[in-house]
Amino acid sequence: MSWRKWVVGLGVLVLLVAFGMPVVAQERMENISAPGTPLPQPRVIKGQPHVAYVVVDLSSESCQRDWLQAQLEHKRRGWKLTAVTDANTPDKERNAMQVLIDKNVDAIVITYWIMEPLRDLIIQARKKGIGVYCVDTELKPGVLVDTTQPNGVVGATMAYYIIDHLEGRGNVAVLNYQGHILRQRCYAARALFESKIDWPALSMVAWQDLSVPGYEKHSYDITASWLLKYGKKLNAIFAGWDIPGVFAAKAALAGGYTRKDLIITGIDGGSLAYDMIRSGSPFTATMSQPFEEYVYNTYEVVKNMQVDGKGIGEKGCMVPNHRNVYSVPVLTTPENLPPIGTNIHEVFKATYYDTSKKDAWYMYGDAYKITHELVTK
């Protein structure tokens, strides 16, 4: 069995175990309803539901891919759509959320909004019977589901890639962001990097929580400072997501470092990451996230709960009690890099993509194509 198949198998095994695990944390127990106040199940719609799809903006490829899939889902299902694609500050998010609640849409699908400031509005929506769902964002009280990947498993998988590449010896640094579930990737990686019993010759020499917004410059500047401090004794940088890794690679290139001196990894996948890998830069590997599958799963949950009338905990509901629906990412390296122009679903042949299934959701409409997006400035 190849190591890639083993990684996919490990991820699937973890997901199967996770689906059966009881929920024990108090915060998780309270997430289904407002603390002390049971919330009604979201309303069941006779006919076509009115679903609001909201995203922070469309500046990143992941957001573009999510938005394209959301449009395909609405077209395929015939559902009414209200879209918000430019709420890129907490104030704009709150204003948009309040407008959607006042409009009394049937469901709100949230992608990458900052969730903490929305706690009261999520409860307000749920009390009106509006379903609130997240795509790769965060569970807060009242959110019915988050469709994502098992982020700790993903971080550990990438950490093993780095450790194996370094043959268990050298110095590693981590770029983290504390304000999103991606932090779980970094925590899992740190646990492995600091395991002296297993890798006594490996050291995690630096950890940086990045500023958001402004993480691009922060990633570049902190990497430049690390390289001044450690020089070629710094062997790898683990970035919690792709863009910090890209800017870390730019700083390394500016300092004259090559992939032979330093490897940098990310997590997300897509045209920019693939271009950076393809160019031979220190950015060497990424975990490709199945963003389209996240969106599809979210819309299936909306159908399951608000068209079919299934409630969490009831027979036939696809949402487990822990309210995470997981998908499996794919480790992407120079060895399995997809070419420019590839249908994005081709990246996921080891997980969900099966061209023999002509009626599958990923066969509907024109899928996102991998483009040439190498950042040179």
C-alpha cells in the first residue's frame, strides 16, 4: 500500500470513529440551543426553500470555488437564492445577518464569517425557525452543522510529511492563526514536532500567531526574521493555511533559499498553491481541501432538515450529534501535482470523485478549472 493511500485510509478511519463518538464537552452540548433555552427545529418548507448564501468576499480562490458550487446547487435544486459576497468586516457581517433575518429567509449558509460577534443573531434567526449552517467555518450556539475536514488529522498528516522529509531531524517553525478552526491543524502538528521520545533530533524552534488582516505581510516579515536568526539551520515551515506559506516562500526566495535548503507546506490546495509547487519554490506541499464537497454536503443537510423534515438526533438525519460533517482532503506534492486546466474534482480521485457515476453531484454544471496564478511580486 502506498503512503498516500495509507493517509487517505487513516483519514477515513478517523472520520468513521468520529461519527460514533459521544459529545462530552459542555460548549458542544450547548451549541444546539441557546444555553438554558431550547431552540425550535428549523422550519420545514413545502416547495422550494429560500436560502441565503453568504461569504466574506470573493478575493480568494477557495471563496470563488465555494460560491461557484453554491450557484450550481441552487440551479440544480431550483431553490431561491439571496447572496451576500462582500461582507468583509464584522460590522458588515452583522448588518447582513440582520437583513436576512428581517427578510425571513428559510436558511442561512455562512462561509468564513467571523462567528463570535454573531452569537446573538444566530439565536435570533433560530428562534424564527431559520436554519443556520456553516461551510468550513465554526460551530457556535445555534449553528446546526459545520461541513469541514478533520483539521487535527490534517495537521498531523502534514506534520508527518515534514518529519519524514527531514528524516526526523532538523528545525521546524509554525505559522498559526488563532481565530479560526485551522488552529487545530497547528496544535496537532506541534504535538508531533515536540515529541522528543519519537524524534529526539527534531525541534520546533518558533511559533507565530499571525495578525488577521495583514497576515500576508506578517508571514513574509516573520519568515525573513527567522531566516536571519536561524539561517540554513531552519529546515521547514508549517503554515496553517496556504497563503502564509506562499508569502513565507516568497521571503525565502528573496533571501536566496531553495527547496534544497528549506521546505514550506500549506493547507488548502488550488491554483496558487499548485503553481508555487510547480515552480520549484520552497513551497513544497499542500493538503487539498474538497471545498466543493463541503458546499454540496451543506445543501444536502438543508434538504435533509428543512425539506425532508429530519431533526438532529432523529432517525434519517445526516447530521451527527456533534454536528460536524467531515470530508477527506488529499496530500498534494510534486509527485501528484494536477496540471493547469484540470477539473478540480480530478484532485479527489482517491476520495469522492468517480467518473463512472454520471448522475453524481460533481457531474452537474461546469466545475472549477485549475488556472495559472503564480504570485511573483
